[in-house]
Amino acid sequence: MKLEEKLEHSESLVGRSQTCLHDTLQANGKPRANGKAEVYEKQEANGKSDRLRKCLNLYTWQEIQKHNTEADQWLVIDRKVYNVTDWASKHPGGHRVLNHYAGEDATDAFQAMHLDLSIVQLYLKPLLIGELSPEEPSQEKNKNAQSSFLQHDIGHLSMFKKSKWNHLMHKFVMCHLKGLSANWWNYRHFQHHVKPNIYPKDPDIDVGPLFLIGDTQPVKYGKKKIKYIDYEKQHLYFYMVALPLLMPVYFNLQSMQVMYLRKYWMDIAWVSSFYIRYFITFGPFYGIFGTMLLIYLVKFIESPWIAYVTQMSHIPMKMSREENHDWLSTQIVATCNIEQSFFNDWFTGHLNFQIEHHLFPTMPRHNYHKVAPLVKSLCAKHGLQYINKPILKAFGDIVRSLKKSSSLWMDAYYE
């Protein structure tokens, strides 16, 4: 027996859509999607235009979660189901970001990462294949329901938005002024933001085999009797390796490798202008070797700052495999703040508000302090821990965390 019902005309993130649902009754009398979709045209009453309307499939979370591989990617945004398999390779944020949310509800991440939803609608519409069945919750059943209320509350704080010119400025700063690929940084950083401190989705915690961080990776290496380096001393060689070499060696080599392999010609041209500018400016005074040494020296001096500022809010925090938590819990358990002061704001570039930075990645940094008290009160209201610590303690927590991980490795390795 088939039932056909017309849903109310609604406005969503993907724009206006009229839905026609075909259900079959199960033995228990509940409707169930039959998996068939039809398209039909209906003549307007005034005869002036035709409106194309879709009969969309109804899906359960059990069905959606099966499509979570690179070759088959579905995700849910505002209860609408999208097949993003073919679009993933064209996604401006990189294909891996979409894959990280395949089979999941991506509504909160989608809203947080996109500035102009009206533009994104044009790309979403062709990907729409259905929607959640009415009896299904908006998020997966294992996610924290209270986060929906918290997300609704903090959604009202999103009035502080970046300008589109920030993207052009980012290209100029990253490529021309710093000599790094903007695309490489964006794709890497987007993954970090959508799945922070989650193996293997966050590239920022993929520092093996040089370092073992968190609670699970050291135990895994220890039980397999893996000892590429003496991990017992990793908290000591952090000062000799990570601090001075992160920028001039690791980031630079990885940026060049990604630009070449993925053929980012525009980034290659912009990065070339960085080196041309240096050689034109300093070449007559220091020569080729001296200019290269100067470039390395500048990055060498910058490297400890980058390492401390980016890692003090993440390495000491929880790291785990995918637990499919809600957006807010995922961000807050993986980040912490550094106490506000004039110096801390200046020294970190307002990244001492790391929690707000992760909840509102498109918000200009100088506005974080405005929303921080509201976020803190909302976290207290919903039982989420909001960590705020002194900057020197945060620096020390990096080393203490590395030492703790090395102890876990030793216990597993020598047992």
C-alpha cells in the first residue's frame, strides 16, 4: 500500500524545495522509505510558469551511515541528504574534509565553515538526493542532543563575519609574504578544524614516527615494539627538533611537495614571487647563499612561536579515534584557551581564544573576546568543560603531555 503526501513549502540552507514523499507501511504500521524517487512538473494555477518539483527519497540514519567511504559519500545538512561523491574532488576546502563527515550530520560544520550560504546553495542543489525520514532525529542517535540547543544559542553570535577580501589577503600573505602554499595550508587547516585531535583525520596530530602524542598512539607503538627513536626522551628533543625545524624544514618541504604533486600552479607562481622578492632585495648585499641563509634564519626564528602558539591548546587535550560526537563537544574537548591579557592577545594574535576560534572559524580574531563570556556561560549551562589557563602553564603542558605519552609507550614497550 502506497501513501503520497505533500510536505509544507519550507526554506532551508539549500533554498526552497517542494517535497513529495512515497512511503510504505511496515508491519508495525510505521512509514518506511521505499527508495524510489520521481520528478514531475506541475502547471501553476495562473498558467504563467511551470515549477519543477522533486519527489525525494526518505532515508534513515542506518542507511546514510553506510555511505562513508571515499568512493561513496553521503552527508546530511539541515535534514537534507546529499551525495557528494563526485563533488568531493572539486570542493574548495579539499576532498578530505567532506570524507571526514561522510555518513554523518554536517550541519554545524557546514554553517561554521561557510561565509555566504546563499552562494553555497547553488552547489548543493544538484547534489540533493533526499531527506531524513520524519521519525529520524536531526543528528545521529549517539550524538549529544543537548548540543543542538547550545548550537542554536551560539548561532546567534555569528554576526561577526569575515569579509570575502580575507581570502585574497590570505593568498597574498601565505604565498607572497611567507613563501608557503595557501591551498596546502587551507586544506590542512580545514581538516584540523572540522575534526580536531581525531586520528587519522586531523593532520596536525600526525607527527609520527618522530613524536608519539595522546594516550592511544604511544600504547599502539609500544605493544607492537616499535622504536624508531628513543621516545622516552621525546619531551627533551622537542626543544631541539620541533621548535627550530617546524617552519624552515617540515612546513616548507611539505608545502613544496603538495604544490608540485597537486599542480597548484597559481600558488607556485605566488610562492616564486616570495623568493624573487628576497633575491632582488637582499641578493646584491648577501649573494645567493647569504640570501638563502637569511630566509632560513627568519623562518628559524618564527618556528618556535608557531610551534608554541598552535600546539599549546591542542597537544595537552584529548586525542582519540572518531567517536562521532556533536560539533560543539568535538571542538571543546580538543581545545583550551589561554588567559586574556594585552600581551597574550598580541603575542598569540588572539589565538589565545582557541575555543572560540574553533567554534567560529570565520569570525575575525579580534572579536573572540566579545563572545568568550557567552560561550563560557553556555558551556557551564550544558555541562561542557571550558578550560582557560595561564600562558606559561600552557607552554609547560606541551612538554608534560609529551612526557606522559612517552611513559605510556615505555609501559607498553617493556611489559
